[in-house]
Amino acid sequence: MTLDSLLVSRDMDVVRVLRATLEKLAINVEVSPGAHAGGESLTRSKFDAVIVDCDDVQGGIEVLRELRSTTSNKTSVSFAILNGKTTTQQAFENGANFVLQKPLTSSSTLRCFNTAMSFMVRERRRYFRCPLEMPVILTFPEGQDVKTVTSNLSEGGMAVKLANGKPNTVLPKVHFMLPGTHSAMEPKAEIVWSDGRGQAGIRFVDVPASCQQQLESWIMRRMESDEN
């Protein structure tokens, strides 16, 4: 699986070390030399990791702080690169998940990103939306069952064709079978949005552990299949 990262830095030593490290881990890297360019990239694209040179890029700490308010990257795994101005505690308080100290070395960055890989893969899997038409039965609070089909499926929910879906409606059961499996899944769910044109978004709120594991594995296989 190839992951995507954004590096906000103008320090060529930082860029050189991180390019080599990320290449070893099959992580693509887009480099932005300044805070403004980095902010534009964050509004335009989804990244699995965001790496910010907080002390040597003017406005770098603001990029890190504002990351959590972006639409696509608010849950991306974030790395703060420090050089004596910002403390480790301040970096964490501003949203960093991991901290690197200058001067960067190949061994320290490789250790850090090896540790972070599982978080990045989990974030990619959670964010991934699989285009999919699959039969679904929605059970409403009154006991009414509605048959419909999905338009996409993710680890946390699905989009379905639904003419009269009202947001905040709790669904005691959503019944479906993942393609290629023989086990029924029946999580509790909630309608979280409706576009008024026959499409609605459903968020899973209570998924049995065995079903969650099966869903995660199925999503992972689809992700890897779509990349090949």
C-alpha cells in the first residue's frame, strides 16, 4: 500500500533525509516550501501524514494547529519538526502526534515513521470510501424494514439511496453481507446526512467486534486491490 504525505519545509537537509526515509517505507511525499503553499495543499488534497518544520518555516506552527480544522486532513497523522524554539509539549498541544528534533538523522526518522506506520494505515483505511452497490436492509425505530442499495462503503458507515432519510434518525439494525463473504452484518447505525435528492449517509455506531474485524479486513483487501 502506498501512502501519501505532505512535508512543509524549506530546509534542504530535512527534505533530503525525509525523502530517503519515506521512499524506503513506500510513502509518497509532496514538499511545500512555505506555510501558505502548505495550507493550500491541505485544502486541495488528502494526506495520510503531514510533516511540518515548525521552527524554521514562518507560520509553521500555525499550519500544524490549523490542520485539525481542515475538512480532509483533520485526522491525518501529524509530525512536528523542532529546532529549539517550540517545546515538545507545545508541539503536542498544537496537534502533533509525533515530534522530531533537528538535526534529523536517517535512523531517528526511520524509527519514528516505523512507529507511526500503523496509525497511518489505520487512518487510510478509516477514510477510504469503496464505491459499491450492495443490497441493504435498514430497520427503522418503528420496526419498519426498508430495502435499498449502497453507493459506497467505509469502515465507519455507508452512503445509501434513501428518499426520506432524516438526519439523527437511529437505526436499530442495518443488515448487509459483504461481497465475497457469507456472514451477515447487522450493526446499529444513525442517519447523519441527507441531500434531499435520494441519497443519505449512515454512520455505524455499534458494531460487534467480530464484524468490525471482518469489515476492516475486507476494506483493506479492497484498498490493496484498487491500488494494483
